[in-house]
Amino acid sequence: MASAAAQTNAGGLAPWRFEMTPQEVVAFQDYGPYKSFSNGDLETYAGVFNGHKENVQFFFKEGKLARIGIYLYEGQDIKAAAATWGRAYASLKSMYGRIELPDIHVSGSSSELAPDAVAAAGGANVDVAGRSQMAPIKQPSDKFVFASFRRQNVQGRLFYYVIVYCEPPRG
């Protein structure tokens, strides 16, 4: 098991850290109950992101936690999904500073966008292209953070997802 100092810098979403085993993830019983998927990945609806309980999913590679997904919206209402995208933008901006929005181009000198504008633009982009993404310009040292707003056809019905991902740092 990694030392306490190594775990402090291991990234993730508190209290979970990258490289944990599934058994270590579910040991945080206050955040359960946990559901196990057939491939060994896990989820809980009692994870905390930006002060709110959320659906948190844990993705494992070779038995070690490799990615965390915070599922802020899953459903069929594109307006509700877009509004959640705007709130996700505001949350990420408050946590990490300026946010890169590669699918949104702003004319003029202001790079500051209102969450409602991000919501509208993200919804329009997902409607046309199927996906929008964003990420903090300055990434934290212990993880790589990005968000995805996408649509998916499930048995002939459109579903929308707004997810914030945490992965180990890149490069």
C-alpha cells in the first residue's frame, strides 16, 4: 500500500485516490451503498462534488482506480442537460479558474462567459455535433479534469449526459 504522503498526491476525488483497488474504494462506507457493474467498475449516488451529492462512477484498469466520472445529468431533457452544463462550467470555474471551451467561440475582447451562455451554446453544439467539452486551462497538479456533454441514442431514444471526469495527471 502507498505511503500516506504518496496517497495525498495521488489525485482523484476526495476521499478516493487513483490507484485504489475496488475494495479500498468501497471501504468508505459513508459514501455507499456502492453498485458493481459486470466489468468490475463501481458507482455510488452518495459521492460529493462541489458540495453536492452526485452519482460518482469509478473506472478501474488492471484492478486500480484509473478514472472517476461525476455524472451530473443523465436523461432525455436537453434543456435540463444544457442548464446542468452551465452549472458545471460555473463549478469548474470557481474551483480551477478560467475554463477552455473549444466548441464555443466568442468575438470581442471578453473571455468571460456567463453560465447561461455556456449552457445555450453547449446545448446547441450537442444538438448538432453530439458532444461538447471543457477543461480548466490551468490543471491541478494531482489530476487532469475535464467535462463532457454528450448525447447518445439508446434503443431509439436520445439521452443526454453531463459528466466531469478526473484522471491521473497527463505528461
